[in-house]
Amino acid sequence: MTPLRIVYDGECPFCANYVALLRLREGHAVELINARTDRTRANSYGLDLNDGMIVDLDGEVFHGAKAVALLSRLSRRRGVLSSDRVAKAVYPVMRFGRAVTLKVLGRKPL
């Protein structure tokens, strides 16, 4: 079974907590890739991680709001972010909150 790969910012408290709390339905092996410590694999996707996390499911790549919506759909506790439309509307606020938090904590963007 090909693992579900999640590429995220390990220094962002929101990203790290979201990934840690996510409980995916059985049937998915999960490989977590911290973009801060594994830049080679994180950069191999050619996507800006400051714009959102990356999820690779069997070679299909999801980024930002689409990644969050997919993870929500795969979670045992599906939430409001399961909807692509809701995730797309809410994700800019989440991204802004991440940027502000990183700045307050003195951490640089990726």
C-alpha cells in the first residue's frame, strides 16, 4: 500500500497540531514529511508550502484548501472542512493565521 504523504510546516503550531490530531480512517498508512527538516522531498512537489500543506495520495497531489478538505474527508471525524467549497472559503483565514503566528513566534516562512 502506498502511504498517504502529508508535507507540512513542522514549526507552525497549527499545522503540527492538525497533523498530530488527525485520525484517518483505516486503510491509509501515513507518512509525515516535515518541510523544515526534509526540504528535498518537500520541494520535489514544486509547490509553495507557504500557500498550504501538500497531500499526496497515490500520486495525486492536493495543495492548500484541497489538501485540508481531502484530509477531513479521510478522517474518522469528518468536519465542516470536508466540503471543498467551505475549505476554499476558510483556508485563506487559516493561512493568514499561520503567517501571523509564525511572525509572532519569530519563525521564518518556508
